[in-house]
Amino acid sequence: MSYYEPITYIVPEGDDGLELKAILRRRMALSRKLLSRIKLTEEGITVNGERRYTSVRVKTGDVVEVRMEEEDSEDILPQDLPVDVIFEDEHLLIVNKPAGTIVHPTTGHWSNTLANGVVHMWQQRGLRIRFRPVHRLDRETSGVLAIAKNPYVHQHISEQMKAGKVEKEYTALVRGHMEHPEGTVDAPIDRNPDSPHYRIVTPSGYPSVTHYRVVEQLEDAAVLAIRLETGRTHQIRVHMAHLGHPLIGDAMYGIPEDRESYPGGRHALHASRLGFIHPVFRTPLVFEAPLPADLEALLSRLR
């Protein structure tokens, strides 16, 4: 049986005498579900290299290690596709997703996704890793995307997102002259009952909050830096349209003529910045992706 890189915790003086269970749950913050799963594996939980029951008490200096079995993405076809890697270590992969690429295979789109390329890249290096994106980007949205290499990392970043501790900033090119240099859109979003793929602002919807700041005001367009407080499907696109400033090139929520005149053929949205705490090393991480060539070209035209 083979395992991912272990997650390690060296017991400090203040934790001397605690039960191993408390170390795993409180200090290493394993969820109950993940802990139950790991306990079933032969070398899942060890103290100083030896398997131990979670009821034992640890001592200062003990090395607690958690190991998770390697998994394959058996349902994903490996394809030799370009992957723009921003950062990678044994626990995380951060990529710059191009516009027009779907993150994960779906019905009718089993190939040419980001997952197909990443799985191929890992297999070429002899790695067995399941493809676990921590969040998603729309097909037409480019930019920074985080992929967890094991369930522990996925759980921790997801929890940071739920707690509002992940910094996500987008660059958007929108129509019109912004009345205020910055602002917040606090408007609930839900599916349109007449068109399930379409989202609308409705009082009965889910709480949705978007913060924006004008980076550059052009004649009839603006460059915005956008930060999300919640992460609803199509949130930026819906909120900007609701504000009266739809994304340029947005065929669903914007101005149809934009789609025809904009050579990029997609909505002008880019995930430019992503920041969070490394789940294993507890260090702050910030990743950035520059504006892609098609949006730079559009910006030049607008100027």
C-alpha cells in the first residue's frame, strides 16, 4: 500500500499528556469523517513511527504522523495538454487556468479539461493523485486555481473558504461609468425557476456579497478589482449586471453586441489573486496571475 506525503505534528511542551485523539482533532484539525477513514489504514496514524491507538497520551517531542492512501482519478482520461503551473509542492498544486477550459470533466465534456492535463502531468512523473480542485472557475474565466493533492489539504482550504479567510480577487472589465470608486453589492442570488442554468437576484435567494473597487475608469467601461465574500455560482456576473455594469463579453448576463465585437469570445473576468494559509506548514501563501493576452488586447482597444 502506498501513501501520500505524511502530515506531521511535533508535540510541543504545552501539549504534553494530551490524548492522541485531541492532537488529531484539535491541533491537526482532522474532521471526524477523515479521521475515521484514516484509522482504517494500516499505517494511517503513527507516533514516533509506530502505530498507536488514539486513546494513548503523547509526550513532548513525540512525532505524530498521519498518512492517507494514494488514490487515482480513474474516471479521468490522461491527456497531454499544457498546464500553466504557478506553484507546486507535495501537498498543493496552483495553476493559471486558461479561458475556454473546463476545470473538471462533465457530461458531454469528458476530454480537454484542466483535469485531463493535470492527471497526465502527474502520471508522467509516476504520481498517483486524485484530482481535487478546491474551488471552481467558470469555463470562460481565466486565472488562479487551487488543487489539493490529498483529502486533508482539501478539507482545510475548504474550511478557510467557509470561514471567509481565503483572499480571492478578480479583475473584471465592465460596461459603463462607475458612479462610485468602490462599493458593495449585497443582493441574494438563486436559480431562475424558468431557466435553471441562469441565476437571478431575488429576495428569497442565498446571501451573496461582492465588494468592488475601480482600478481604471475608461470612456464607457471600467476595470474593477473584485473581492468575494460569498461564492455563489455566477456571482460576479449576476451582481455586476444587477448593478447596471455587466461584464464585457458576457453572453448570458451582458450586452449581446459585446459578444460579437469582442474578439476574445468570452466574458472579461480573470481570477487574479488567491491567498490562504498553507494547511500543512501554516504559512501564508499568495498567488497571482497576470491579465492574459486577450484581456490586455481588449483593454488596449477600450483605452
